[in-house]
Amino acid sequence: MATAREPQRVSAAEFIRGFANWRMQAARKPVVVTHHGKDAHVLISLDDYRRLDNGGAATSANALQDSLALLIESIAEGAIVIDRQWRILSVNPAASDMIERAAADLIGAELAAALPELGGSLLFQRIIRLLDHRERFSGDMPGLLRPRQWLHVDLVPLPVGGAILLRDVSEAMDDIAATDVRQALATVIDIDGSVGHARLSVRETVDTANEALTAMVGVDAAAIRRVRFSALLAVGHRAAFSDAIESVFRSGEPVRIASQIVTRDGIAIDVMLSIAEVRGAYASEGAVVLVTRYSAG
């Protein structure tokens, strides 16, 4: 006989024959239906089912909230969560490091008071729209926390208010600025017209060449594209160039050598070759050769 602590058990065959009785029994305590002597199904009352369902939903919701909190704590981006009254609800370690203040000193404070440097900034106006209209924002902003620092900012609406996600992109912005300077330098060299340059692949073939170099050789750009650069040099200087560019790829250090470039008409011109590696994120992507005339005598 089943005790008060144990559910009632019934075989599947008996359950089918006496369903009405077992349905009434299940209103008082669970009924376990067995199949070949093993527990297979449980019949419970509707009220018990609803309690289980709601409890499961609450448990899942709590687990989700805990998981999201752990996620915010572990992401590399700085994250600040604020409510609709601008009070700081949470600050993750990355944001605490950026602001250079402990999270405990920030939580509960009003955002503008805790971070007065945001006042009057474009971001401040964006946060107003985030809280009032749930408007998202994503963009790069300079000098929010300190001079010459660039932060990528994402504003994300939340039920409690909003999240401010911060990522330091100063290095990337410096790289963009350096690229702009290099592009301007290349433009100035091309306008000058006396300095030739070519982009070479890792196999030493010409990918691109400027007009000054093609004019020096006496051909158009298409004629020397995918041609080994050493083929443009006098025979006696080819081995030295191969050694030089191999050294560049091996050490990463630029080199400068005297050489001779041969024109379409077979005239050898004394030139100085400056060679530097083009280094990608993971491997060499080739080299750049600067060609200038010089007098060997």
C-alpha cells in the first residue's frame, strides 16, 4: 500500500480500466502509471500542474537573469546600466577600469553626478533619447572620459532604463589617422613625379606601379603587372635585389640598395631602391619598393 509520502502506483492496464477512479485519486495525490513494472507517466491535478508550470517559468526567468548578469560582468566592453531616473544600477569591471573608480562608489549615484565629464556632450543628449524614446545609438566619440581617447559607444534600451556599452578604440583611430597620412604622402610622391614606387607580392611580382616608375621604364602599368621586379633590373643587379628583398621578408627591416633599372629601349639607369615589407595582421603581404634616380659617378 502506498504511504502518505509516496505517490500511488498503478499499471497501465489497470489505469485504463479504472480511469474515472484514478482521475479522482489524482486530485488528492499524484498517480504514477507503470509500464512493465517501470514508472512511465504521472497523473496530477490541474492545480498541481499550474503550480509546477509557474514555478518552472520563474526558475527559468531567474536563471536567465543570473546568466545575463554574469555575461555583463565578463564582457570586455565597459557596461553601465541606468534606470529611467538616471541612477546607476550596475557597473561591470571593464567600465570600472575605464572610469578608474570602484563600482561600489558608482552604484546608486546619478549618472551626471558620477560622471560630470558627460555633461554637455553629444552622448548626454543621446542618453536622454535612449531613456525617453528607447532610441538606440552606436558611434565613435572622442574625449568622453579623457583627452585624445576615442570610445565606441552603444546605447541599448532595457526594461529598467538602458545600458551604456563602451569600448576603447583609440588605437584603431590612430591607425586610421596614420593610414590617412600615408595615403597623403603617396599622393604627394605621385604629384612630384620624380619618384617611382611599386607594390610587390610575396613572390616579388609587381601588383601595382605608379606613373613615375612606368614612365622611367617606358611601358604602361599593364605591361609590368605580375612581372617579377628583378626582371626590370640589369642582369648584374638582380641577385643583389633578390638577396635584399629576402632579407626584408626574413627580418622585417627595410633595406636600401644601389641598382640599375633597364628601360624598354635597353638603357640602364642608375637608381636607388628602398624596400620595406607590407605586414598584415598574421603574415607578410608583400613589399613596397621606392625607386629614385641617382648618379653613380
